[in-house]
Amino acid sequence: MNRAAILLATLTMTSTMLSGTAWASDVPPAAPRILYLDAQIGGIVTDQTITPAGQDFYRLFTTLWHDKPLNERFNIAMRERPSARLGNTIRIDLGNQTIFQALLPTARGNLRALSERAVDIVYDNIAAAETARLLLRDDDLAGDEF
């Protein structure tokens, strides 16, 4: 390609970009976009708490939970069931298994200690469940059954 052809192509592209119009033949076809839908999103802690104490517990728990290594591999759900007679029950589930359940203390000052214990218990229970899943394989049972 000679200099004149390069200059003409550059001027054509510049004028097209400045005018904002382009012919369909001037625009190169877009590359096909490949979306990988099989990639999993992990590390999610869903919040199904109701009371302010439950929401405080959720905030404290998730702050500590995200500091744990490999937490991004698991999605857990936090549920709260308020009860006037028993107090508020907090439950943390992994899939269809409950891995932690406790009564929320009436004093909010004790929520930090409970959330620290809850993070350690949940992490240990998930590690035990993963170890059992990897070591104990049975064709008759699904991965979450025992």
C-alpha cells in the first residue's frame, strides 16, 4: 500500500468518526461474544434476617466470614426466626443442611462474641462436610446426603 492510499484511508476514518455516520460496509463485523454460563459465583451470604439484632449479627458475621480463606467457594444462607417466647433464632444453611443454629442474645454487646464463634463453627462444619464428600463416595447417595 502506498502513502496516498494510507493517507486516504486515515482521512476517511477520521471524517467518519467526526461526523458520527458510517456505512455498514465501513464497520468491521464484531467478533462473536462467548459467554460462559457454567462459571459459578461463590462467596455469597444471603441475608434473610428480620430484626435489627439479626441484621447486626449478619453484618458482623459477613465481615469476619470474608476474612476466612477459601470462603469464595461456598454460598451460605442466614435465616432468622423471631419468637416472642424463645427469642430470635438464627440459622445458617449450606445447601439444604443446617450448619449452625443459635439463639440471638438479648444484649447486642454479646453479638460480636457470638458471631466470632459462629464463623469458626460454620467454617469447621463446612470443612468437615467437604472432607466427607471427597472421601466418602457412594453411588446410591447424592453429594449432599449421608
